[in-house]
Amino acid sequence: MAASKHVFKAESAKWIGGTSKVIDSGVHGGSLIGLSRPGPAAKFTRLPADIKLANHYTTPRVGTISVTISDQPPRKSNVRFSGALTRSFLHAIIELAIPAKATLAISLAI
């Protein structure tokens, strides 16, 4: 049985620690979450249970993102250069157990 698909947009996240808004008319909602340094994060709450996270991102440089589920230790995922800050998207798919009603935070690791 295939897992159901849930999409969480940047606009539904709580933006923490100076997270910036990047305008991009090419995406639904018209904006992206800007993580330009370690510290700021996008936090999603009360998530449904799932086992896969597909992060749809764009970046002008390589780096590492950190994904934290509730109080668990963070998981890191490498991100590749997508060619631009907007309109040039890649996917980072991370296998992890997400318990029902969990909190998920995404931040720049390095």
C-alpha cells in the first residue's frame, strides 16, 4: 500500500530565528523559505505519520540541511547546487519515521 502524499508549503511553517522570505512567482503561494546561515529554521507542527520526507529546494551553493523530528537527534542531508536561488529546484528525499502529530524543523547545518 502506497503512503498518502501530504504537501506542506513554506507559508504554513513557523519561521524561526531570522528565517527570510524569498519571493518566487514560479511556486504555489509565491514564496520560499530562505535559510542563508545556520540557526534560522522552518518549523512544521502536528504532522501526520509518514516515513518519507521530500524536500523541494533550490540553492546557489552546496551544503547540508538538518532535519529534526520532535526531540530526536537531527538528521543531516547534503544539498547540491541547483544553479540559482529561484526557479531551479531539486529534491532531497530523506527516509525517516515521523510519528503522528510530530514537529519537524528544517535548518541549514553548515
